[in-house]
Amino acid sequence: MAFSLVIPNEVIWAIKLPKTQMENQLIKEMAFTLYERELTSMGIARRFAKMSKWAFIEGLAERGLTSTGGRKFPDHFKGGKF
């Protein structure tokens, strides 16, 4: 089952992203949030975001999240510095 999400214009205008990147970036943010809140698996979230496993893990680290759920990465792991 697929569905569309309508984002009101006032929200679109308030988002501080270039319009050319907005759809892709919002999908990625939704994927990270779904995974962070343990509403879906990493595999489903990364496929939704059209990201490789390693790109998704790097995105988690940039957000202070881990690939194992709710625990956070220590600061020295952020930015891909493993």
C-alpha cells in the first residue's frame, strides 16, 4: 500500500532547504526518524531513502544515532571518524 503525503505550502516555504533538494532530503529525514523511533528496520528505512547501508550508517552517526537503535554514538564517532 502506497500513499502520498501533502505538505502545506506554508511548511514548504518555511523549510530551509533549496527547492531542488527538498523532496530527497525530506524523505531521508523521514527515514532516519522512522528508524530512530524504532518504527521500521534499518533496511526498510535506508531503501525508502534510496541510500546504501554505509551511507545510512554515516547519516545516523552525523545525527548522533547508532545502527543498533536508540543508543547514541559518542561524539568522536560523528562525521564518519570511526
